[in-house]
Amino acid sequence: MISFFLPTRRCTNLWSRPTNLPMEKGSDMRKMDNNIFEMINKYAEELSLMDGYRRDVNKIMLNLAGNCYETADNADFAALSQDDIEIVSPEDTSHFIEYKLLQGNHDINALVLSATPYCRQAAKQGRPLIAALDDMAQIVGYRVETVSYDEQAVKNALKKAEGCFVRDKGVTITCGRNLYEAVVALTILEKSAEVNLKAEALGGAKPLPKIEADFMRMIYKKKYSKAEQEVKSKEGDA
């Protein structure tokens, strides 16, 4: 999922800047760092197995305990190393828009950049993707926008759903309170884009009624999503 960002970072790696990481009683800083690496590595491996995985596009960004962790450009998600995870600042990151989203929205602690095949096709069409599947309505949202790579446009799109398509980059951005939610959102969004695009040959997918979709989304966020958040709390803002 084309290289489109110029790296301008002067980053430290995960092991060299301990700053304000939280520490469990009886643990040392290096052990906590390793836990963070293992968490990111787990989801990186999952992303590397998805159709359309591209080293020059795929990226994970995570806001945890006041630090922004970012996978290095062209990192191999199938064989991630400790040096591939960096703590970045506004001056270091080559993804400034995404960095600001993480720092400015308490509901977003994780971002995944990708270019899975059906999401890329949806982005090229330049129109919103409307939920025809219950999964998308519940987990991602009723309407996923296709936007330009502009800070306000991306910010507004992610207020309405857990993802958006970036038209001029051919990239999908998915988000969540933790990496689990961001990766699941991508999985559901890719499936939904596939269903909608294939259904066009048969006259198009039938969108869910918006009031029904919004109700399912509300129930999911209050009930099922709350339970998942408790289980995954260490992978987000806890």
C-alpha cells in the first residue's frame, strides 16, 4: 500500500530515550520498552500477512504515555526489529498530519497506514464508502470519506468513522484507541470495500438504513467495544 513521504527525521530508537514511560512496580525501563516492542511487532506481523502489504507504505503510529512511537519508513513488518521502532517528535516525524492527530485526539491513540487492494480502489473512485455490512456499521462507522491529504480533511473524516481513504496518496488511514482497534478497523474496511466494489456489477450494494447503522454503532461502542477496551487497555491510553 507507493512511497509518498520524504523522511526528514532525526529520531532516537525505542531503547535510547526513556523519557516518561510508565513503569510497573518492580520492573525496569528496558523491560517496559520490550513490552511495547512486542505489542507493536504482533500487529505488524498481522499486517504483513494482508493482501497489498507494502513496506514503502505500511506504517504504525502509537501514542502511549505521552510518547509517539512510529515504525521506520520501509520497515519490514514480517521481521520487525527493535531499531525499526522510533520515538518521534514533531521535528522528527515524516508524518506530521498523523502525528498531530495522535496528539490532539484523546479517542485516537493508534493509526495504521496501508494500501490494501480494495481500499485503494475505493480511494481512486473518490467517493464515500457507505456501510452495507453490519460489521462496518458497528466497528468502522456508517460512512467512510475519501479526502485529500490535508490535516483538517483527515481530522474531520476520522471524527465520523474509524478510517478514511486518502485520494491523492492511494492510502487508507485507520485509527483506534489502541492498535487492536486500528487493525480490526482496517480488516473490516477492506472486506466492506471488496463487497461494495464487487456488488457494482450487480447494480450496487444496498446500504444499511442510516438510523439502523447509527444505532448498531452506538450499541457496539457502549457495550462490546467497552469490553474489548478493558482487555486491550494496555495497548492504548491506559
